Amino acid sequence: MLAMLAGLKNPIMNGLLLGGLYGIVGIGMSMIFGIVRVVNLAHGDLVILAAYLSFVTLSIFKVSPLLSLVLVIPAMFLIGFIIQYYLVNRVLGKDMNPPLLVAFGLSIILQNLLLLIFTPDARALVTNLSIATLRIGNFVNIPVVYLVDFIVSLATIFLLSRFFTKTYLGKAIRAASDDEGAAELMGINAKRIYAWAMAIAGGTAAIAGVLVGMTFTFYPHTGPDYLIIAFGVVIIGGLGSLLGTFLGGLILGLAQILGAHFLGPGFQLISGYVILLVVLAFKPTGLFSKG
Amino acid sequence: MLSSFAKRLYGIAIVALALASLPLWAPRYWVLIVMLFSLNLALAQMWNLLAGYSGLISLGQQAFVGLGGYTLAVFSMYYGFPIWLSILIGGMLSVLFALLISAPIFRMRGVYFAIGTWTVAETLRILFSNWKYVGYGMGLFVKPAYTLSFNTIFYAGLFVGVASVALIYFILRSKLGLGLMAMRDDETSSETLGVDIFRTKLICFVLAAGVTGVASGVLYLQNIFIQPFSAFGIDWTVRLVFITIIGGIGTIEGPIVGSFIYVVLQQWLSEYPSVSLLILGVIAIVVILLAPKGIMGTIQERLGFEILSPRRK
């Protein structure tokens, strides 16, 4: 029993760290889901687009992938703003389906655009972090890149929560999400606020994309994989809090790595999906949602 | 003078006759195009029944495409069942699977339903690629399909396409269809008037699964080769969404026009599949922004012109 638990140390550690990465992948989708009430089916593709933008940046300036964020974050911020302001805002209404389908179309456009420009070859954001491992005590080996993912995600989520409670724009976004009509009476332009929210979600997708690219290889068609991960994180974590989303990520990461540990590597994704379906069926509002 | 109904009936009969006699006079390439058109039409018409009439945006129709194709391969090859029986079994297994997943899936609404169905299909995709019985990710050859002539597959495809349109037409004119229309207009008030919403939606979901399973069986007679990553891929549903949105969601003619545009574009840009998807994506977004009812929906609204009206006059 003790030996089995000791054997679980590594998978649990890796699952939690991977979960941190999933948290940042899901956070942008969670924001848009909560604030604009739209499921951005293109979120996974935005993450992968950011990874490719970083890839291009790195091929021009030979710097660390994390430094490429200086350019990638503003670019994704702008792309997010444009998508919301010129496309999604125009189809917002009582019917949930048009925004869903616009995002779906956007997702296909992004994937095929990336395929045309970058060919179907596997890419990675190469850094010397990728191969380093950190040894803690006598038992646990941690890939350094997982640790970087986790720390950057946690820091981003901390900054976001400060932003939402301390700044005018953050408060305005929350106001528009709580009650669009009342917020407009207070002089807030809800549509513009939604565009800012999507811009920030684009920024988080930029961070997620660079971390994903440092950790795994990616292809033009990898976006939907991360979309389902993001959705899993949002569903498990529930709407309402940034922390819930982060916890959702941890649960999904743990479920995947433990599934792979017990059933074999082919079952890593499946164990995540099963957890997602179970939560969807029994508590679709999420495990950590209010009410 | 003929009544407008009789005129329409003659029109449909002439088109049907022209299509059925196609292998006798048209080049083989045309026959292939019409077959692809019919099969896409059948799949799209089913997605239209779900998204356009039942309010169920399913992103998991590829689950039934894969099940239909694999059932054909397994039953006809491993057990020597006749091909057409294997295809029917594929439809029945799709129905069973739809019933099986309906319990958890129908607890989800709207967007949750969309992602839930997608996740189910993804789960199947990974299960099949880890399953020795169906040859892992390498997939299977549908060898018995080699015994069929090209024309036989064409007639099967044409039959499935025409039957799917007829099925939708009769569903919409039945009591079930009346319930669907009421539900689409106002779910709450239709329920108070006695429409059993859960049952109505479930029937549509199960029917769509069955027809999708059968149509994809015929499709894999043509494709010959089935692999989990393409059979259970989201690309199938992407195609159906584009066809239906561009043609006109919630109209019978919409998927017909949409499938035609899709097949022509796909053939025209057959060397650049990513370009044709890119163009379709752009067209779909433009349609949603400017003419949300699609090509046929907009024409019907402006001109009051319907070939197959679900309304009773």
C-alpha cells in the first residue's frame, strides 16, 4: 500500500502541475463564458495561433519563448478585441446559436489558415527548459517546464483577479456581466466592454499558447484538443470564480495523468473526457459554482 | 391548367428521373458528384432536423458516422454478413447508441449539449484507436465493397439522399413536426399546450442517428477505408454545419442547396482542401452576419417561394 502511494507521488505531482497549464488554457474561455455568455469555440485555436505567433517571433529574434510574450500578448489582445467588436457583438442576442456558430466558423478558418501558412508539420517552442528536470527530496522528479507552466498560470490568475477587483475596467466588466441594462444606465458601453473582455481573454490565450508550445508539440489542428480541455476546465470548475477555473484545471490534469498511470498512456485523454461527461450530466453548473 | 401542387409534383418527378437515369447518359464524374451530393445531403438534412427544428446543436454527429462505417466493416468482413444488412445494422447500432447516451446527454442544454455530444464522439475516437478488434488507429479496409459496381453504390447513395428529404418532409407535416414548429417558436407555451418536449427531441435525435449511421455506411462503401481519426473526426460535423448554415437552417431546401455548393467547391478545389474549408468558413460567417436564414431561408422570406412546404394549406 505504502509502496503504491509512493509510486503515485510522481503522477500526482505531474498531474497537478499539468493542471496548472490547463487552468490557464481554460481561463480565457471561462471569462467569455461568464461575461459575454458565449462559448468561444475558437478559443483552442486562439491558443494555438498564439503558439505560432511566438514561433514566428522566435525565428526572428533568438530569445526565450517567455520573452516573446512581449509581442504575442499585445497581438492576441488586438485579435481578441477585433473578433468580439466586429464579429461576435453583431450576432449577440436572445438566441445562443449564432455566436456559437460564428465562433465555430472562425475556428475552422484559423485552423486552415495556419495549415496553409505553416504546413502540417509538428512545431515546438524550443527552450533549454524543456529537457531539464528538478529533483525534490528522494522521490519526486519534476520536469522544469511543468513547474514554469504552473507558476506562470498561477501568477496570471492572481493578476487577473487583482484586475477585476481593483481597476475601473475590471469593475465595469463585472458590472456589464451582472446586469447589462443597469450597467448601460450607469454609462457603460456594454458592447465595448465585451470587446475589452475578449481582448483580455486573447491575452490569456497568448500566455497559454506560449506555455503549451514550450511543453508540447503543436500542429495547425491541435486547437480543438485544447478547446475540449478548456471546456472541461470551465465545466468542472464552474462559472463564477477564477480560482474555481484553476481548481478545475488541477482536477482535469490529475484525472488525465492518473488515468494514464493506471490504464496506460492511451487512456490519458479518455479519463479526462469521462470526468467531464460525468460532471456535465450530474452537475452541469460545475463543482465550484455558486448556487 | 395544372394546380401548383401537381406542377411541383411533376417537377420533382422529372428531377428524380433525370438523377436516376444519370449513369445511362452522363460521364462517370457527374455520377460521382451526384452521389457525393446525395450522401452529404442525407447527413446535412439530419443535422438540420436537430439544429434547425429541434434546437439541438449537436457537434457529435461524427459518432454515428464512425459507428455506421465501422459496423459495415466489421459485420461484412469479420462475419460475412451481406453488405446491405451490415449497413442496416449500422443504422440500428447508431440508434441504440443514441438511446444509450441520451440519458446523460439530454440533461445538458444548449451549449452544454453541443460540447457533450462532441466529447462523446472524441471518446469513441480514442476508444476505437486503442481497440485491437478494429485494428487500432490503422483502421480497416471494407474489402467486400469491392464486389459492388460503381453504379450500385451510386443508387444506394441517391436512395439515401432522396429518402432523407422525404423523411424530413413527412416528419414536418406529421404531428411530430407540428410539435417541433410549436417548440421552436416558444418552448414553454408549447409545453403547456401538450407538446412532450423531451420525447419530441429524443425521437429526432434517435432518427437522426439512425439515418446518419446508414448514410455513412454507404459512404464507406465508396471510401473503402475507415480509420478512427477520420471517421470520428469533427470534420464531418464541420461540413454539416457549413452546408446547413449556408443553404438555410430550418428549411428543407437549405441542405439541398448547401450540399450542392459544398460538393462543387470541394471538387473545384480538390487539390487544396484547406482552401475550400477556409472559403466555406468565410461564407458561413458572412451568411450568419448578413442573412442568418441562409440562402434558401432568405429567398423564401423575400419571395414567399417554397418547393417543399412543411405547412398545410
